[in-house]
Amino acid sequence: MTDTVAAEAVPTDDGKQPRSVRVVLLALMIAMMLAMLDNMIIGTAMPTIVGELGGLEHLSWVVTAYTLATAASTPVWGKLGDMYGRKGSFLTSIVIFLVGSALSGMAQNMGELIGFRAVQGLGAGGLMVGVMAIIGDLIPPRERGRYQGMMAAVMALAMIGGPLVGGTITDNWGWRWAFYINLPLGVIALAAVGAVLHLPKKRSKAGIDYPGVALLTVGITAIVLVTTWGGTEYAWTSARIMELTGLGVASLVGFVFWQTRAAEPVVPLHIFRSRNFTLMSVIGFVVGFVMFGATLFLPLYQQSVQGASATNSGLLLLPMLGAMLVTSMVAGRVTTSTGRYKVFPVVGSVLLVVGLFLLSTMDTGTSRLTSGVYMAVVGLGMGCLMQITMLVAQNSVEPGDMGVASSSTTLFRTLGSSFGVAVMGALFNHRVQDVMAEKAGALGSKVTEQSAQLDAASLAKLPDAAREAYQHAVSSGTHGAFLLGSAIAVLSLAAAVFVKEVPLKGAGPQREETPAAAPAPEAV
């Protein structure tokens, strides 16, 4: 084999991938980290950004614009890769992300920053999909499991390192470098992928499904805005939320109708005829719902109730993220050596249900050791589910639909995270405000009338009685949020039970050859 990477890379006799494949995989991991790390770095820098640019009332849009653009563009990037070639679309998404990063670092006011963050989000939508789809092209499903640990490691590193890196960069170099830091990493990924990766070029005779893209974009935008604004900017029963809900539902119904008639649909509905693909979409939604809810409320509980600093609260997530990393690596190795995978969605879902229920039992007296054990149980569950969902989804479709399968699975996880943060957040806020009014009377209601989440400075200024009441309120709020998460995780268990274990295609002991396995095209 030459130093270029063909469409499917077969391991050498010693079980290692060729050097060129490892170079590409390293570049893909860098690109994946860029997409995941960005929001976590920026979150730490936001107070400084607002202090310099002003526009506090538009603060939430800095995150919302990025999230909206990422979610709306994800399925489009997947389809473009299937139609015109994965390498070109992936390189384009990196360039767009880097341009958005550079422009965001040069923003002179909050309006410019929000607009440039949207550009960044458009590129980020292609980064995650491109990584998953290219790995799907390069590595046979049977061998793909061994790379789950690498992906889990990137996720864990982004979740832990994001706030630390963001704080360090902002304090020492200024907030603009929180965006500029993407440039050297992105250039490395761009150069490595451009030089070493060679996949077959494609050219579809059909044009892009513009009506489908428009309907899907409007539908996803409306859903994300409902979950972002509901219960915060607007009441859940307000006219604005009702209008957005109606617009989202109508757009998505129209999108499904149009996809049955489009010559080259953005999301071919036939992929949902595969039971496993549909079940993986459900599990992916639940994983997104639970994971982002946990990473939002656990640090809040640790800071408000257990007295951890903002930095330490990130480090205290290590039991969950470490367990996720180890389990993901084990699951990948076992899947690669045996070709069996159904046990992982089932066991992972059980651990998720149990772990979230245990987290719901935490109160003001729960020790860090106990909460760490509970978090580890959740991490074990997520480690069994995170990458297996993508692996099984990709194995359930034809090679020509690899991009849309990857993007659809990613989209369901993204939508799950939006719903998780919104629904669990609404439940948490409602419970905190009720308990504060009950335990601290008018003072409690005044303390939380603006927000149920207080920062460390605001918490330190409270009278002792109000601070103690707030700790009880946060404990009660996290109880409700995690109990809801445990109930939602039951859906994942129900879906996992019905997964049909179809042999994975690709290299490995007793290699399975299936009709869906296409011969590797010549590299160009």
C-alpha cells in the first residue's frame, strides 16, 4: 500500500494501521476536538467578552447562533459528502470554521461576534459529520471499534480541558485568543488531510435539494429556539413559543413529505427502514439529552452545595469522564475481536438508568466520594453507548448513505442535547424558585427572580440563612432533573432490547462478507 489512503484501510499483519492512515486519524481527532472544544472555551471567556464589547442582553446569542448553525448544517454536510466526495466537503468545512474563528477574534461589537459565531457553527456542522463519515470510509466496521477510545478521549479532554484552557487563555492572552487558538490546530488538520487522504471523487448528476434544505433548516431552527428560549426569554405558553412550535412542526412535516418526492433527498427516508438505524437514532437522542444535562447540572451542584471552585468542579467530573473513556475503549476492543455489540447498548442503558437515579438521591449532605461513585456509574453507561450508536448506524446502511447516516445520528444527538438542557433546566429552575420561596420567603424569591443559577460571587454575598436555603433548593432541583433523566434513559433501554445484532462488515477474525460491502474503489 502507498502513503496515500485508499477508501478502506486494512490493518497490517501486526494489527496496526498503515502510517498514512494513522496520520489522517490524528488530523481527524484534531478536527473533532476543534468542534467540541470551542463552546467550552468560549463559555469561560464570556464575562470578559461582555466586559469589553458590551451587549449583555444579547449574551445568549453568542452560544445560540453557533448551536443553531451547527444543527441546521449537519444533515446538509452529510449529504454533500455522499454526493460530491467526503474529502472536499470536509476540507471546506474546516476552512469555513477557521474563517469564522478568525473573524470572531476580530469582532468589534456583540452583533459582529454573533454573526461570525454563526459562520463558525456552519463549519462545525461539517467537522463532526466529516470525521465520522471518513472513519466510516477508511475503517471497516469490524475494525472501527478500536478507535472508539480515541473519540471518547477527545470528548473527555474537551469537557475537562475546555474551561481550564479558556480561563488560562483569557487571563494571559486576552479573550480574542480563545478564537485564534483554533487557527494553528485547524491548519495542521487541513494540511494533513489534504496531503495524505485520497478518497474517490464523486459527482452526482442530481442537484442539491434546496427545498428540502430550506424546510429542514427552518424546522431545526424553530425547535432549537423553542428549547433555548422556552422558560427563559419567554414563557412556555407564550405566543412566541407557540408560533415557533407551530412553524417547526409544519416545516418538519413538509420536509418529510418533500423527501418522498425529491430526486436527491437531503435525508433519504429509506435509511429509517432499517430497524437498527432507527433504534440508534432514538438511543443517540437519549444520550444527548442525558449527557449535556449531566455536564450542566453536576458542576452547578458541586459549586453551590459541595463548595467546589469553578475550576475544581470541572476536575470533579473526572470520575464520569474517566469511566466513559475506559468503558468506550473496552467496548471497542471487544467489538473488534468478537464482532458482537448488542450487549453494550443494553448494559449501557441499564447503567445510565441506575446512575441517573443515584444522582437524583444526592442532597446537601452527600460527600464528594459518593457523588463521584454515582458519576462513574453514569460514565460507564455513556461509554457503552457513545460510539456504538454511530458504529451500528453506519453498519445499517449502504456505503453510499454513510454521510447521511452519520449526519442524521449526529443531528439526533444534537437535538437531544437541546431538549435535555431545556427540559431539565426548566424543571430545575422551577424547583429552585419554589424551594427558595418556601424556605426563605420574600428574600428567597428576590434572590432567584432573575435566575435560578447563581455564580460564586453572588452566592458569597447571601446571608447565611439564604445561602443554606439556596443549597437545599439546588439539591432539590438536581433531584428533579436527574430523576427525569433516569426516566428518559428507560427509552434507551427499550430501544436497545430490540436491536438486531447484524454481523459487522470488515476485517478481523472470521471476517464477514455481506452484500452491502462494496469493493474499495481506486484512490485518485
